[in-house]
Amino acid sequence: MGVDPVKAKQLVDVLVARGLGLYGRKKMVQICYDSGVALLDDDSTDWLGDDIGSAVNDFLVNYAKFNLAAKMTAMVLAKKFDIDLPEGLKRKKKRKSRLRRLLGR
């Protein structure tokens, strides 16, 4: 999987800008660090390692863990920038409905 570094940087920059406004700097710094992306003092991003594809995938998965809106935003922007979705975002969680849980007791 070859990820275009320019498109990957644009994707990460958009998600970081959104995340800074919604979730705060502390959470975004942690997500960036866990993913292999550096959040600089001027709120721009840079890569910590050479494997940009892996860093983008980790960033998308970690960002999507905030809530459903974050997951959907990450998925839409990945499609817009022609970046393949990681398997962690493609899977659906299977949940039992409330009624099924009550009937199962």
C-alpha cells in the first residue's frame, strides 16, 4: 500500500485541526504521539518515523476511538484523500440490542 505523503499530510492536518478545536490539545498530542505523528508548537504535523502508511493508519484508528462522529469524519476524509481504510475502521461492532439482552435473561 503506497500512501502519497502529500495527501497523508493533508488528511492528518485536517483531522488535527478539527481535533484541536473539539477535543483539546492534550488529547491530540497523545493521539499524535501514539500514532507516530508529531504535533508541533504551531499546530502543524510532522512524521516521527519513515513508515508514513503505518503512521496514517494508526492515526486514523486512534482518532476514530473518540466517538462515532470522529470515526465517520476519519472515514470520509480518508476516502476523499484516496487513503485506504485500516481494517480497524472497516469492522462493525456487533452489539446485542437492548431487547435481545432482556429476552436473553
